[in-house]
Amino acid sequence: MRTIAQLALNGIGVWLAARLVPGIEYDGGVLYLLLTGLVIGLINLTVKPIATLFSIPFIVLSLGLFFLAINGAMLILASLILEGLSVQGCMPAILGGLVLALFNWVVRAFGDS
């Protein structure tokens, strides 16, 4: 049940990023949001740890700010896989990754209490 909730939250985060960040566009319904959440969840489960491992020097030098670039790259990768998600450039990807990270952080903060 928790996995389905996380997929739905990833989908809501993408919807929120598309609404807040110019350059990120989303076309689709609720089921496509769930599919988007699934794809982002799979990317974060498989690709993101590898990218983070190879980026440790950059993460240390930037005092953790390079995580924003990693999140943006994962969002661009999701847009390459999904036809209904469009990320137009590096800055919208980084801002969209920031929106997703903040949204997940807020949800976890209220979910743990």
C-alpha cells in the first residue's frame, strides 16, 4: 500500500512541478500521472544511486547542491521515456527536481508525525 501511495505522490509532484515551473509540461490524465510516478520511482530506485555514487566528488565540492543537478537529470530521463512529459532545458529540470524534492520532503515530514 505504501508503494502505491509513493507512486501517487510522485505523480502529484510531477503535476505540481508542471504547474509551477515554466518549461515543464504534462499532458495526460490521472492514470498517466500514476505511470509517471512509477517511471520516476523506478529511475530513482535504479539510476539515481549509481549517478549519486559517481557524483560524490561534485556533491562534496558543492556542499550538496549537486543533488539538484542529479534530480534534474532524473527528471529529464523520465521525460525521455514518457511522451506526455516534456522538460525544456536544464534550468526547468533543476527547478522541477527541486519542486519534487521539496514536495516529497514536506509529505514525509507530515507523514512521520
